[in-house]
Amino acid sequence: MRRLVPVRSLVSLTAGVLLALFLLAPGQTRAKGLPFPECAIELNKGFASVAKAQDKQNAKCVKDAGRGKVGSVEGCISPPNARVTSAQAKNFRSGCYARRPFGATDPAIGNRVAVDKEWALIYPVFGSDPDAAIIDADADGAGAKCQADIIKQVSKCRDAKLKVFNKCMKKGLKGKSPPGLIDSAEDLRDLCLGTGTNPQPDPKGKIQKACVTKLGGKIGDKCATVDKDAAFPGCAGQDLATCVDQLVECLVCGALNAVDDLSRDCDLFDDGLPNGSCDECGNGVPEPWEECDGTDDSACPGACQSDCTCPPPPNDECTAATVISAFPFTDNTYTTKTTVAVDDPLLSCGGHGRSVWYTVTAPGNGTITADTFGSSYDTVLAALTGTCGTFTEVACNDDFSGLQSLISFAVTAGQTVLLEVTSLSGSGGNLILNVVFAP
């Protein structure tokens, strides 16, 4: 069974770089929300744009590593460059956050998957240690060029698959044929990704051109004298063109399942066989579209659910707020499965999304400062007094620094304050909450 990622999971990689992906430049604002289906179309387009930008960065990093311009492919790819972060920010400004009937609903998911899945393509092609597989151009110019050109074409193959899917979705949502009317997630899946062992529909041959004709041509032209097993150890012993195309299909399928909340069988999609070639939930390795996979996964150790998602944190409800008993305090948790309670407050600074709760009792007269710096999504942070369901707002902030929040407020000895961290309107993510007290 082919493993798509090394044990050093993409989830742990993501935690270190996601903040850079979600920051808006100073002065940037979100557009007004778009209606369905325009919103679903826009978010898929944004997802593809982010993935394409990451593709270009990856291809350049492979090329530069071979030429000795960068010391490490992994170090070059992470963090994402300005082109990727700009595409991320643009996707957020689409204004598409609210739940839609089907299709993409949250730019945060698309932004995360677009970046993570490109890492998941580097590893299976070059093996668990990409830096060791990169060929030195000074020692073997043909080998280095072969690697750079194939990764570039593989990226174009992936771009073609997403572009064909997005065009299919756009036409179907408008009732045009092909593919015909799309009015459910099942229609979107079946008409634009195919069913069972059938491949992705390709009415104009765009995928065939990029992933078969041109990819095969590049391999024959640029790699004729190169030891392809050594150049691409992840595909050693296999036909290179077939191997990389199946890898791309597996990743595209999983990514679209995550972005559009579909349920395509990716194991059948990648090669038409139920052979476990496209590892999925339950293999113990987090794929780019999974929050977790396995009992020791770093996202939610020992708590990963059967659908490879993390459960709601214990402080999902106000009545179960986490007690902050010592300072400085830091909490790191995932909020993608948290809920919106009917008695959650409407905050003055915005935000009524998925939330978690904390309670703190002041150890003396002074000031409490709390922030969400390092979190992976658009947070709103508020301090409230009172009891659950009956609140008085003390402080509230959205976007103190980029998409992260900070509040500071005076307290008296023995005063109890509730802290609510909610998402502006998206699906949550990796929350980091820092709280300090100064007398």
C-alpha cells in the first residue's frame, strides 16, 4: 500500500506555517458575501488559484535545489511565498463563509488543503527524504533538468484536473450540458468526478493532453538518459508517467472531497482498482484533507474519530469552560468541530461562529491580556461577565493583527470573567490562546 506522506505528518507541518497563509495585508477588507451558487464557484476557483501558486513555488524550489541555490527543498517550500499568501488572502476576501446547500463553503479549508496537498505530492514522488533525492545539476545536469521539468509538468497535470472540475461545476450549477443540471453534492461528485471505476470526465481532452500526452512527452524527451528510479524514488519500479498521474489523481480526489464535502471513492478514482493505492482515512497517516488519522496524531492525540476528524474540545459549551488557574496560560486546540449554542452572545465586534470558552478569576487587582496569535483561522475574542446565557461584554476584538485578536481589560481581585473565542464566520481551525495577568 502506498503511503502518501511520511510519518512526520502534514498536520504538524501545517501548524507551523498556517498563520502566514491567513493574514490579510493592512487595509484589506472582506467582500460582501456572494449568493449560492456563485459562492461555491468562487471558492473552488480560489482553491485552484492557491494550489497553482503553491505548485509554482514547489517547481521553482526543486529547480533551485538542483542548482544549489537553496539548501533544502523542504526549507524552500515552507513557508509559502508571497504569491501563495496573496492568493490565500484573496480567497478570504471572497466573502464566502456561510453554509451553502453544497459545494465549497469555507475559504480556510481550501487554503489549507491547497498548500498541504502539494507537500503530499513532493514526498511520494521523491520519497521520504526529498533533499536526498534531488540531483546536483553540476554533477548531472540532465538528471537535474529531468526532475525539474517533470515536477513542473506534474503541476500542470494537477492544474488541468482542477480546472476541468471547476468548469464542469460552473456549467452544471447553471444547468448547462455537459454535464447537465447539478443540484446536489451527489450530482457534483458523479458528474464532475465520475463514478466507481470511471475516470474524471474530460469532454475536451484537457486532462488527457496535460497528464498523458505532455507528461509522457516530457519523460521521453527530458529523461531519456536518466535513471528514473533514482531520480524519482517514490515511483521506483513503476512506469513513471502512470505512477505520477495516479498520485495526482489520488490527491485531487481527496482534496476535492475535503473542499466540496464530497464522498468520491479515491481508491477507485486513481487507478480504477480497489487496491488501497490511494490511502484514505484509517491508515494511520494524516492525508492533507484529514484533520487526523491514528491514535497518536498530533492534531488531537488519542481522540481522532473514525471519520478522521477531531472531536469538539471539552470547552465547546459555556457551562464547561476551561478554568484558567495560573499565568501565563496557553491553550492549543482544534475548533473545527465546535458548535454555536443558541445562547452564545452576539458580540459587538462581530463573530457568531464556532466557539470555545474559558473562565478566569483574577488573583488580584490588575490587567488581563489575552490573544489568539498563532491561530490558523479568523478569530474573534471577547471577555464577558455574568453567567452563561446572561452576559455583559467587557472587551471584544477582531483582527488586532491580521486575522488574530487581542483584548486587555482591568480586573479586581476575585472577579470572574468568561473568555469566548469564536470564528468570524468560518469553520474554525487550530486555536492558540495566550492569557497573562499583570498586577
